[in-house]
Amino acid sequence: MWQIIVENRATLLEGLLTTLGVSAAALCIGAALGLALSALRRGPSKPLRRVAAVYLSFWRGTPILIQLFFVFYALPMLGLELSPVIAAIVTLALNTAAFQSEIYRAGLAAIPVGQVEAAGMLGMSRLSTLLRVETPQAIRLMLPALVGEMLALVRNSSLVSVIAVADMTRRAQQIASSTFRPLESYGAALMGYLALALLLSGLALWLEKRMGRE
Amino acid sequence: MTLDYLALLMQGLAVTALLAALGTLLAAGLGLPLAIALRSGRVALVTPARLYVELMRGVPLVLLLFLLYYGGPSLGFRLPASWAGVLGLGLFGAGSFAEIYRAGLAGVPTGELEAARMLGLQRGQAFLQIELPRALRLIVPPIGGQVIVMVKESAVLSIITVAELSKRAGELSSISFSIAPLVVAALLYWVLVEMIARTSFLIEARLSAKDIL
């Protein structure tokens, strides 16, 4: 019964690597965008704050599938054609940026103002306060939420299979249709996602312990 | 965009709302025994419940739907796409609901429960009159968020051919070579999500108002 999976393990593994690559790329780009967004939302400019709020509301309030259709099918109509993989990474990055910016905002808001004031009194510059007082504490506070977002990102990346990116879900579909064994094929992909999730959670737990010891 | 298109999209919206609602009800129901198992303190119950929650946290809904819809016949059951969709949504959401219930109940200070018992309330009375109302206030905001997640995740049902809003929008968009159906669909989702958020906020405000503590 599981023969099929053993025979097709290379295909599935390729899919797993694509899933991992797309998610990792989206995570990094999304982190940069998310930080910029949270800075805009905390910033002094009112119109920019509104722009950021509308952006957040759209990317958090609509399904990823629709967002993916927009980037992949709608942008070409406006003259911007993207390959499936790029469209996938762009969509996931723009989506996770919205969710990550909320995490960053909440994390920084949780640091007592008194600490920032104290750092200023001690002669630390605003930037060095941000880097050496606020960020280290905020990271520790944000870690569980960030891990949750990472898990969600890997999970969401399965949707890129609908625009023909050969991720793990797409590969499982191909195996299912060539072997007529949907149960085993999708079951194997399920295990793959589960393994990724456990790996990420384990990594986070280890990080959390390490930070706690500092 | 013609009126026919709009009518089709509204039909899709109705299907989305209905299936998301059914999936949410199923998830909210299945979440209860899971939460009880999580709080039971017995390893034989906690471990499988915890495994289930973690599994659903890490696994994409689309794979779950493929397993139910395409894999079902190998297991001897053949479900219509929309039923497979509701079942998938329910199984997927149950883990999150269980966590919400568990966290809500854990958020009620044990001292209050002890005090209630000291004042002579039975265990059941203390649960119904002290723990439950307090926990309800704690779980309303995350439940609102989870309902929104369910609506958004229900778009995935389009992949197993359910004719809900995303499916309609995708089809209409490719027939007409226009992004208008997608824009309208996005707006409809947005309105639905905003409505859920507002409702959740109202319920939260009412629950807090009733509480004089």
C-alpha cells in the first residue's frame, strides 16, 4: 500500500523543498514589509497611518485564494506578468506582512514606556534604545505569535498549488492522479506538513528556552 | 459587469456564508469534548487531544479536503463536495475552538471557584454561575476571530469544486477576461468579515456591560 510513496519519494521531497523555499522567501520579505508597516502605523503621519490600516484590513480580511488570483491573474491585465513561483511568493509575503505587522505592533506596545524614558535619561539614543532595550524584550514576547504565523504561512503556502507551483500539495495531486491512490498520496503529504510543523515548533521551543536563559 | 454576474456572485456569497456557518457550528461542537479532554488532566485523554490540536495547526485545509473528497471512496464513503467541505472545515476548526475554550476556562482564577464552593455552591452550580459566565467573556473575542478565519478558509472549498464565492469569481473572471468579479468577491468577503468583527465587538461590549465587577 505504501509502496507508491516509497516509489515517489523523490517527487514528494522536491515538493517539500519548494514548499519550504516559497514559505521561507515569503517569511523574510514579509518580515521586512511587516516591520515597515508597523512603523507606519506607529508613525506621526496621519494619511500614512490610514493607508497602512486599509492595507491591513484588506490583506487580513480576504481569503488568500482571492489574493493569489489577484496577483496571478489580475496583475497581468494591468501589464505586470509574474511567473507562478514569483506570484506565489509575492502574495504570501504581502499577506504575512499584514499579520506580522500586528504582531510587531503588539510586541513593541507591551514594553513599558518607563523603560524607554529611563534609557533616554541614561543618555541612550532613540535608535540604540530601540535596538538594545525594546527589541530584545519584544522578540521574547512575540516569539509564540511569530511561530504561529510561521505555521500558518507554511499551511497557506499549500494554496499556491492552484496556480501550478509544484509544491508538496501539487506533487501529491500529481502522484494521486498518476497512481489512482489519493489516500496514500495525500496522506503522505499530510505527514510531510506535520513534520515541517513539528520541526518549526521544536525550533521555537529551543529558541524560547535559550532566550529565557540569557 | 452585468447584473447576471452580480447575481451569480451573490449566490456564491450565500453558499460561502452557509457552508462557513455549518463548518463553524461543527467545529464549535467538536471543540467542546476536545477542550474537556485537554483540561481533564489525564494523560490518556490529554495526549490524543493535544496531538489532534497540533495536527490541525500544522496541516493545510486543502489536503484535508482532498483526503475526505478524493480519498473517501477508498475508505468506503463518498461525500458530495459541499459536505466534504463542511466536514473538513469542522475538523480543521475544532482544534482552534478547543484551544479557545481551554484558554478561556484556564483564564478564570481558581480562587473564584474555591470561593464559590466555600459559599456552598455545588460543583455544577459553580461551573454554570461562576466559571462559565467569566470564561464566556474571555472567549468571545477569539471566537470572533476564529469565525472570520473559517469564512476565509471556506474559500479553499472552491478547489474541490464547491460553487462558493471564490469559485464563482474565478470562473466569471476567466470567462470575461476582467478582474471585476474578483474585485467584487474580495469586497463581499471584506464586508462579511467586517460584519462578523462588528458583531463580535457588540457581544463583547454587552457581556462586559452586564458584568458589574
